[in-house]
Amino acid sequence: MQSTSSVSKLQTINTFLKERDWPTKQSIRWYIHRNVKGFEEHCVRRLGKRIFIDVQAFEAWVQKNIV
């Protein structure tokens, strides 16, 4: 059984952005489209037409690539 700390929390882009001032919706789309520094591979999960952001992966990606 996995602990809850290792389970990914997936959110739609709109839900993800409601909790944050940064990034903007346009920048998220640009990161996905251009796969900036591996953003799509690390942070994005696709289920059918829906696009989800893995919150823990996003935070790790920011620490590695932005800060």
C-alpha cells in the first residue's frame, strides 16, 4: 500500500490555476506546446481529451528549472 505522500494529485488546468497567481493559463499552454525543459513529460497527464497537471511533479519541476 502506498502512502498518500507518494500519490500524485492531478488537477485540471483551470482548477490548478485557481489556487495560484503564477503561471497563467497561456503560459501553461505554451509550456505544454513547446515542452519547455521537459514540462509536458514531467507534469502533464492526458486522459482522453482532458489535460491534467500533476501538482507534486509541477512543484518539483519549478524547483529544478525555475528557481
